[in-house]
Amino acid sequence: MKYRISFVYIFLSFIFFTQIISKEEIKKMPARKTVPVGPGDTFINLDLPNFYVSMNTSSSFRKLETNEDFLLIPLNDRANEIPLFTNSFTLGVNGKIYKNIGWDGAMSFIQNGEQYVFSAIDSSFSYKTRYRYISMPVRINYTIKFGSRFGCKLGVGIAPLLFINYKQDQEWQTSEGSTGTNSIKTNVGFNTAVFNFSSYLYFIYRLPSNFGLFVGPEYRYQLNNSYEKTADYKHYSRALGITFGVYKSIN
């Protein structure tokens, strides 16, 4: 019986002593430091490659002059053409080159155009002309960050454009009161490839889950003639507008 009591006493003493040591060791262990996660850590990283989609709405206009290399035909009513608002769409990728310098390449559907409006007391005539292209812009950009969520990006580059078609929508009203419409669509008589100088200034707002929004002005300046060499005129499109888009980082 004495042995049993001694054994129980030793066993209980061991458990009690072990608990004391465990508590002392826990007290001596240094507390783990928690690393605070900043509000921008979950936002899109502008240093990573980014996929983006955008829409551009622009006031498109043109420089038009007589083709002195072929025939000296005056501009006539075309001298009175005015700008036309057109929409374009882009799907592209951004990448980093060095520090704040990056590049972006894209595939775009571009529309340029102009319009003409004539109105008299009892008659009118108007048309809207659009030149449609597939564009592959390649641009260099510089990014400036303002905190964790805001930034701006300045980009310049060259965009080759492949001609798709020409479309002109006409409307008229005669002095007798009758009205009519006509649509002309062709891909004959135009330069198959033109080149644009392209520039933009985007303001960026970063969102959670690696998304971001951007908006800003964009300017396109056509470098060569839209028409064939034997056309009556030389035509150079210009466009100034606003681009809206969404970024998504490529992880």
C-alpha cells in the first residue's frame, strides 16, 4: 500500500511540476509581431504586367488639301466639313521596362471621320463619313504613383492602321418636302495602311482584387495620306478625345 501511495504522489508531482515549467516557458517566449497589411497591398500593382480594355470617344477631324501631284481639283463643299464624334475600342497589355518606364501593345478598332451639314430655307443635305481601321499601337509610357491608390501614366508611340472600309451616311430634304437617305460603303480608293502618332495621359485609380480604372485625354495624329496617290485630295485624320478603361494585373 505504501508503494502505491508513493507512486501516485510522484506521478502527481511530475504533472504539477511539468505544468509549472510549461507556464514559465510560455511567459518567456517572445510575442509574435504582426505585420500590418497596408491598404494598397491588395490593390493592383502597376509594376506588374497588366491586361486592359478601353473605349475612346473622340472629336475626329481632318486636314484636307488638293492633290497637286495629280489633278488640281478644288475642295468645293468639302472645305466646309466639320468634326464628327467617333468611338474606338482597344484590347491591350502593359509591361514594365525599367523603374517607372513601361510599354503597352494593343489591338484596336479605330474610327476617324468628318461630317458636312447644309441647310437652306426649304432644303437640306448632310452626311457623316467614317474611316474604319484595325490598329496595332505600340507605345512607351511613364508612370507616377500618388500613394497606394492613385497614379497617372503618360504614353507616346506609333500605331500602324490597316484599312477596313469607308462608310458615308447621307440625308437630304428637297424643296418639295420629300426626304431621303443613302449609305455608301466601299474599300476602294484608299491607302491600305496608314500610321498614327498616338499620345495619352491617363489618371489611374486602383481597386481591390488587382483591378484598376483609368481615364484621360488621348490624341491621334495621322502621318500619311488616307487616299491613294491618284485621288483628288490628300486626307490626314486627327482625333482628340477621352479614353475610359479597366486594368487587371497578370499574376
